Amino acid sequence: MTRIWLSQPDVGPLEREALVAAFDSGWIAPNGPDLDAFESEVSALTGWPGAVAVASGTAGLHLALGSVGVGRGDIVLASTFTFVASVNAITYCGATPVFVDSETASWNMSPALLDAAARRLHRAGTPAKAVVVVDLYGQCADMDAITAVCREHNLALVEDAAEAVGARYKNRPAGTLGDIGVFSFNGNKILTTSGGGMVLTPELSTATSIRYLATQARQPTVHYEHTDIGFNYRMSNLLAAVGRAQLQRLPQMMKRRHEINARYRRALAPETGITFMPVPEWSSWNGWLTCVVFDDVDHRQRVMAELAAHDIESRPLWKPMHRQPVYSGCQAELDGTSDDLFARGLCLPSSSALSDDDVDTVISQVLACPR
Ligand SMILES: *Cc1c(COP(=O)(O)O)cnc(C)c1O
């Protein structure tokens, strides 16, 4: 029996051929036609003209924060229920995160708690500069409500759509819901280039300056002339070729993730003590990971152990940032939602490369541990 992974890359002949063709074309050095085409195609997918392919989602977040003016000494409000990269990018800028808890409707940042945190910081004489909102597990946050809070408090809004490629909010594409957005194409994401990311912006001039900073801030001279500190954050042309092949298959990969989710939902009815991530009416999620919550913490532990014993990967939901030792000193606006999700939640294997038999194997092991 081979191990069943949580979210392994779903790649095949199409990606392999694209990669080899890019290699044979001689465009090995970072720039090249596939890189340009990949940017145009992602731009077409989202409807925003600016798209800059970068080495990782984390690098993209770093550039995005810089682009909205976040710098040393600033305070940035951030979703506490997320992967650490969302917050590390704030730290790279020399800024300080203040964490905001989730709401139960989408598991994403609570607009009410965001408002409370912004007010509290204002009263303390330390107003925030920006917000990093995360679209977790391929589902958008309640962006209209969050945007309203940002307008009121004059906060720039960075959308960490790393997990949300292909998702929509009120029929608007993830990645285009804030002032600037970021996708990840890491190996575990719904669309992968093995490693990579994309910064999305409505302004071509912003894309140009981000592309400049991502390529060591080189001035257009023959010798190397620098007037800014840049980064080596560009995606390689070879990986962009893989991304283009994946993009063609995105609708199919999303469909398969949704089928897997539906299969779990049919088998794990509420009377099993298991409930699924809620999907509010404004959300059209991409199906990235099937996430469940157990009525009982001990039940979750037993299921995790049972799956591990059968060589099936599962993981608790993200450990909130306010619980991370490295961020223990930070302020936070909390109501217990993300702590509860972390205590009782579990991600189940959801890769679009899984067969129905694989999913049924997972289901039978889950059902083998009644509550
Ligand atoms: C994966 C991820 C990132 C980072 O993307 P990388 O491409 O791995 O650097 C950032 N934020 C969230 C929410 C993620 O899941």
C-alpha cells in the first residue's frame, strides 16, 4: 500500500511535456516566454492586469506589503488562523503583527474583531497601517465587510490568497478582493509549479515596480546600477511552463477536489460527530482541502492516530499565530474561535490525484473509530 498524502501535486504528461519543451527552448535563465505567458494567463483568470510571478507565495507577500507602504515600525493587523508565512512576511518588513480571530461562518478573519482591534490600536495612539487577510483552505473571507472596516480606518488591504486560486467571493475572483493579492503555487497547493507564487495588482505601474524589486532592483544600464534594495524573488521560466500546464487543468482539478469533498460529506453524516467547514452563500470555494471538526477532541485524536497507523496523512487545522512561541509577545483580538478550531479540527486527504478507492480507504478508517 502506498501512503495517502494530504495534498500531493497532481501532475502528469502535460506538465512534463511543458517543462521539457521550455528546457529545450533554451530559456533556462529566469526570464523567458513561458514566464511572460504565465503572467498573462493568470491575469486573464483574475481580470486584474498586473501579475508578477515570483519564487514563492511568501516572497510575494513580502513584496505586496512593501508595495502598500508597510515598513519598519508599522503595525499590521493579520488573521491569526493561518499558516505562518502570512505573518512572517510582516516581520520581514520590520513591522509588527497584531492578530485577529476568525468568525465561525467562513473560519476567516472576523470583520467585527478587525474593527475592534483597529479601534483599540487607534485609542492607544498606535494605529495600524495595513491588514493581511487570509482566504483559508480555498475559501474567501467576508471581503465586503473587511473592506468597509479598512476604508473606515484607512488601512491598506493585502489579500493572502495563497490557498485560494480559483475561488470566488460573490462571483469576484480570489486574489482581486483587496488592494493587492498573492497566490502560492507551492507543492501542496491546488495548482503547483513545485514552488512559486504570483502577486496580483489592478495597476500595471505597481506590477512594473514589483517586478523591478523582485529582480535585484537593477537600473536599465549596461553596468549594474542600483538605487534601491531589491530581492532575488523572480520565478524561473521552467517553473512557469509547469504552471501554464497546471492552469489548463485547474477547472478539472477543482472539480475533482469538490467530488472528493462530496464523497466525504456523503459518508460522514452529522451523527458521526463530524461536521464540515461551512461554506457561506457568498463563497464559491475551490475545494482545496476537506476540513472537518469533531464534536469531541478525544475523537479527533483517535481518528488521527488511526489514519497514521494506516499510512494516511491528516493534520490538525492551522495552529493560530497567537499560540506560536515565536509570536507569543504579540497583541491579539480574540474570541476563542480559532483556538476551538485548532483543538477539534482535522484536514483530510484531498488531493485531486486521489482515486475514489483512496478516499473510501480514508473514510473506512475514520468510521473505524466511532465517537
Ligand atoms: C502556502 C501559504 C503561504 C506561502 O506560500 P509559499 O508559496 O509556500 O511561500 C502563505 N500563506 C498561506 C495561507 C499559505 O497557505
